[in-house]
Amino acid sequence: MKSFVIKKIDSILELDEPLTQIEGFKYIPKVKNKLKVNQMIVVNPEIIYSLVDFSFNKKYKKILELYLLILQNEENSTSDGNLMEILNEIARLRSILIRKYQKFLSKQATEKFLKKLKIIENEVRAKIIDYNIMHKIELEEEKTKGKGR
């Protein structure tokens, strides 16, 4: 993996092209340091892939944690709404991936990320179907118990 060193220079450096005309991935660093960098434009495809991969995996991990939390609390109160919220987050992450990151990634990388999302989406949809079936069975059992009296 390549690494870069940034040194503070007393004089002001000028770019040949205005910053707005440089084609690349715009990245806003979260860590504030002495350099006071507000925005970076990354043009190296390997670094862009690493940044997108990190960002995607961070959001994907949050979706998985939410799904696992719902599965653990299934006995207490599983509602269709919580699972639909997960589907909304998956759709949001997919749209971010397609609109924002697709132009910087290769087709294989984009397909890899979309495949990961599709797997968790299928699991959530299956769980929603299971929940709806169980809910219908419970309603039918309540109706039959009510008729016996």
C-alpha cells in the first residue's frame, strides 16, 4: 500500500488548475489536525477504492448490527416496522453507492458492494415474510379459541 507524507511549508503553493476543475473523489477528512484540511480531492484509484470500501463497510456494519439486534429481541417485540427500517437503510446505501461512488469504482467493485447489499436484503425480506406468516397464524388461533367458548 502506498503512503504519502504531507509537510507544512511556509510559502503558499498554487495549483496549475483551479481546485474545482480537478476530476476526482472529494473526501472530507473527519480528523482535524494542524494542517486544517477542509477537503481533499483523491485521484488515485487505489486510494479511492480504499476510502469507498471503508465508508461502505462502516455503513454496512451498522445495518448488520441493527438486524442482529432485532433478531436477538425477537421474542420481546419484533415488528414489521423495524425490519422495514432496515430495508430503507439498505436502499439508501444502495442509492449512495450508485449515485456517488459508481463513477469512481470499477464494475467489479460496484457489483461486489451491491452483492453484499442484496444478500442482507434477501435475509431481511425473508424475515418479514416469516413474521407476516406467524402473525397470520396467531390471528387464526385467536379466532378459533374465541369460537370454542
